[in-house]
Amino acid sequence: MNYEVVVSCAVTGAGDTTGRSPHVPVTPKEVAESAIQAAQAGAAIAHIHVRDPETGKGSRDPKLFKEVVDRVRESGTDVVINLTAGMGGDWVPSEQDPAMPGPGTDMIGVQERLAHVEECRPEICSLDCGTLNFGNGNEIYISTPPMLRQMAAMTKEWDVKPELEVFELGHIRFATQMIAEGLIADPPIFQICLGIPWGADQSVDTMKVMKDHLPSGANWAGFGISRMQMPMAAAAVAMGGNIRVGLEDNIYLDRGVLATNGQLVTRAVEILERMGARALTPQEARNKLKLRGAIN
């Protein structure tokens, strides 16, 4: 059981959810305001993607990230900023020639994947620790060992702690190898990502198996998607972990009731408090996770 919980809110993501809920933030102003709202509700960390303001689709434009980060910082709101570094790994084989990229492919190199991280210097950025079949189509998310080693080395140089996002056991195995190679500063942070097709299923049994494979001394959090968001949050707290909620992973508060990020954070905090735990402040989260700005 974890009695001092770091709550993270993933405020928008890159998925096709903007047409399903008016609460999913799109513009930099909306994303920043949603991150601030989540912090005010009790989230210590805001996990941030950006979207094209014109189309609502996920974007990796460094200027959009910079605007969001500047807005959050200039607001005076204390929240740990966690920027995604998962964009630019999408490969869709061409139907005419599978060796060539087809429509929907967005494949870039390591430097470009981390351009916004280098500019904004958040305290955390995500690092998706392996390749994955993504959904029922032909889309593959590609993140190879050489790419990951280079990204880990670059973020370590910048004093940005990578959040090691793991979608199945093989991802944990490789992340542990990077730790052994000295590419990840102690203590490592893992995010157990459950329910994403076709990664690990979202169940208590799966979360326990993945948690049990983490290296000793690692900090970790876990999340589920859609209606399993809150059950997986409760399971993570019971198993000694931290939690992630937010509109990236689930747009509903209750059945048929669309949520805001603030409402999801409030619900999660209520659950952990009923379990006898409490949500840590951003500074307490920095201290626990040994982030830049931690107070010893």
C-alpha cells in the first residue's frame, strides 16, 4: 500500500477524442488551462501532449509545446511538467509496397523527437520503451533500442528524468537494461500502461506481474484506460504505486457523463483518501522522485 501518492494527469493525449468530448483541450491556451485545473484539483504532475489548433489532431510542433509550458510556468501554478516524447514513431506500411511508408506514417529521428524537450527543459519527459502494434490497423509505433539509448543519454545530459512507459514485459526488460548501462539516473520512474491495444491487458493480475518485474528501488505508477481508469488507479495505490488519470486515457466521469481533467483528478484523490492515503504536493513529488528541484 502506498500512503503518499503522486497523482499525474494526462490532460489531452493525441488520440481521436476531440470530437467525442468538448472538454478535451486543443489549443495551447486550453491545454495549459487544463493542466492548471488538474494541479488545483490535486495533481502533482501534468503529462502534456499538444494538438494542432486547426484540426485537433496530435502534433509535435515545438512552438506549441513552448507556448503551453510558458503559459503554465507564467501562471505561477506549481506543477511538475511532464512532456511526451512519444510523437514521431508512427509507421503505416503502404498497401502497394509494404517496404514503403503509407498514409498516416510520421517517422522521425531522435533529435527531432526530443527537440521540444531540449527547448522547454521539463522536469520529466516520457520514454516509450519499445515497439508496439497499435490498434487493429496497420499502424506500428516504432522505438528501437539504439533510438532509446540515445534518447536516454540526451535527457540525462539535460537533467530531464525520463518516465519509462512500459506497455508489456519486454519493455520492462529493455528499460532495466538501460538502467544497468547507466543511461537512467536513480531512482528510475516507470509508468505501467495497461489496456492499450495491443499492449498488456488492464487487470489487477497484469499490473502485479509487471510491478513484480520492476527493478528494486524504482518509483512507479500505473493506469488503465476508459472505464478501467479508476479501478486501475485504486489497484496501483494498493500495490504501492502512484497513479495517472486524465482525458488522454478516459473521457468519462461516470457512465454517460463526460469529465473534465479537474473532475477526474478530484475523483482519484477521493478514492485514494478513502483508502487512507493522501496526494503529494508537487514539491513532495519532486523530492520523492528525485527530480530537478528536489529538496533533500
